[in-house]
Amino acid sequence: MAITIELPHVGESVVEGTIGKWLKQPGESISRFEPLVEVVTDKVTMEVPSPVSGSLVRVLAEEGETLPMGAPIAEIETTEQVDTSTASPTPSQPASAPDLTHPPPPVAAGTTGYLLRDIAPVGPTGGGAGAPEALEAQQPTVVAPPREVARHSPAVRRLAREHGVDLSLVTGTGMGGRITRDNLLRYIEAGPKATAAPVPSPTLSIPASTGHELLTSPSSDATTPDEEYIQLTPVRRMIAEAMVTSVAHIPHAWTTVEVDVTGIVALRAKVRTSFEERERTNLTYLPFIIKAVVESLKEHRTLNASWGGDKIVLKRRINLGIAVAAPSGLIVPVVHDADRLSIAGLADAVRDLTIRGRQNKLTLEDVQGGTFTLNNTGALGSTVSYPIINHPQAAILTTEAIQKRPVVRDDAIAIRSMMNLCLSFDHRINDGSESSAFLQAVKSRMEAISLDTPIY
């Protein structure tokens, strides 16, 4: 019996995934729970296991293709009895014949993708746009709209709106004639004669905020004497989309303070050797700073919040996201309930998440639920930075490099270890007064750390 493997639903906030790499090829045998394909989402990269033992018959989604969760991705021939949400029997009728006996599945996939993506805030809240599609799809005499809904992924619809493209003019090469992102990009770059609005440029540039200047060419292998084209990886594309979403939806404001961390430097030097012998892990400055941040968030709750349209949503838990530079790109694993941990506990949690993040072994739970983000840009030598908020959070804080500088203390010049803290905040939620008060609270706690401060 041949069954269809679907892209599994892994969480409410993850509505689509990109096929990163097929770990099995058609004709190869596969065991139950053996990794079948690597899928990249806007949260985490994960391996999808096979729900059955058998042989991979056909791949229905190409590497690099973005699909809504629940979309079919492969067919496996198996003799096992199947009762799983990630696999369904393959229809007996030819692929070209419409399945009139089961109309709801394609409509549900398209509607879910539309409702849960491309809306502010991220971590989808839904909206009224999906209702007309659902009603339209239920009219038996109108066949085209349901197929259009099922064919266009949220990423394709968003890109089409940005460039004013009428999708009915684009030829799809995906499964069942589905329009893929590459189809749309090639159409845009070819300079179509008929679009709903003028296309401003034949090339698509990824914003500078992603840290790259990557251009998509009509020919993926095309180069010129003056330019070289680099294909976007799924992770880089998602990072770019997340950064654009944040800047487009959040009015960023920025402030910074200078902190005397001489006490932290002295305490770390005192306990570092014994700590590393006992815990078998390196003790960095970051856990000391995290402790000051999470304690300050308890007092200044509007920094641990999100924008709710007609309200401000205060978070009861303090789940601190830590930006980590992984080989595939920037990821933000989360220390859940960080305010309940000691400095030593925070050191262990950060080390665990960092190691697993760089090894692509994070789970979906590891990257979900963040309420505030901290980025240690000082590790890269930075002294001042203007970070982009991790949408839909209210703020992000960067810790900069520690430098010994001459400062005035008690009317005398002294050499102290100094650090800058830089805060970007959502100006809809907080004004300068609240944001500065939070930064001063963090500063006071950091400067109060001494040789007597316990780390357990």
C-alpha cells in the first residue's frame, strides 16, 4: 500500500516549512522513525522521521520549496497498517483527476496558511481575511478559487502583493501546478508585461538588516564580471523575512547606558576556576547580566510584553531568548522561566542551548515562547549596536564589549571595566521614561555585584 507523507503540524505558530534536504531518495528503503527529510521553519530546523517502514516511492516537494503544514511531501510504499496524522492513503484515481469526494483538505491547508501567516503580530493571531476564502471555497459551482487558495503559499501571496503581481498570470511548476516562490521570482525578474502594479526593479534585494547583500538572478548560475550571485538558503530567507516584518510593524526606538562591571569581572575571576571544575563548563559574563535583566523585567513588565492591537499584552513568565550565531544563521533559543534560575543555573542553561543550537539539535520547544531577547554582540568586539526587535516582543538588549576606560569616581580618575548596554524598544508600548527606567534598573543590579554575591 502506498501512503502519502504530509508535513507534520508541530505547533500553532509554525504554519509552513521549507524542504531543506531530502535524507532519502526515491527507491531507497527506510525504517520506521528513521529521518526522512530535513525541514526548515521560521523557528527551528528539524528532521521529520518516517512514520512507517517501507520504500520511498516518490518525492512530492523539491528542496527549497516552501509548503504549508499538512501539505503532502512524499509517497512511501509500505505493508504496515497506518494510523498517523503524518500519513494518509494515496488516492487510487490519477493525480490529474480532481478528488470530488474529499474537498475539505486542500481548502483547509490553504486557509490555515493564510490565516496564520503574514499578519502582525507573529505567533499568529488570525484575522478576517481567511473567512471570505473559506466561504468562497464552499460554493460547489466555483472551482477555481479553492484551487488558487491551495496552490499559493503565504510566502508566495506576500511576495505577489509586494510586487503587485497577478498570480493568475504566473505559470506554476510545483505539485499540481502550484506556484512556487522561484516561479514568482523568475516572473518578476523577467519583467512581465501585465501586472497589477509596476514592478520597480527586475532584481530582488534582501534588506541590509539581514547582514547580506544577496541578489536573486533570473538564472541561478548567472554571473557578470562585476557581480556574483549567491543563492539564498532557507534559513537566510526566513531571517530576512523576520527582519523585514519586525522593521515594518514595530516603530523602533533606541537608547544606551554605560555600566561599570568591575565587580562582575572581579567575581568571575574569583569563582571561575572552581566553577569550571565543579560544573565542567565555562563561566562567561553573560549569566551575571542575564540575572540582572530578568530581575529588572519583574519590576518593569511593559518591557516583557507585546503589542496586541488595541491592548498591551503583559507576559506572566520571563522566557529569555539568547541570540546565537549558528553555522546556518542566527537562531534565538529560549531560557524558559529564566528568573527562577541562579547565576550558575543560567550558565548551564545558556551553554546547553548554545551547543545544541550550533549542532542543529534544538527542539521546537527550545525556540518557542520567548518574551524578551538578549544578544551578546560584545563577543564580536562591538561597543555600540542598534538591534532589531525579535517580533512581536517589546524590546531587545545587547551587551557590548567590556573595555577598561578612565572614569571619574569620587572626584578622582580611576581605571574601571566598562560596558555599554543598548536597548531597542517598541515605542507603541514604552516611551523613553519606561525604557530608561528599565535600563537603569539593570545597570544598578550589575554594578551592585561584588565578591560576596552568590552564584548558586
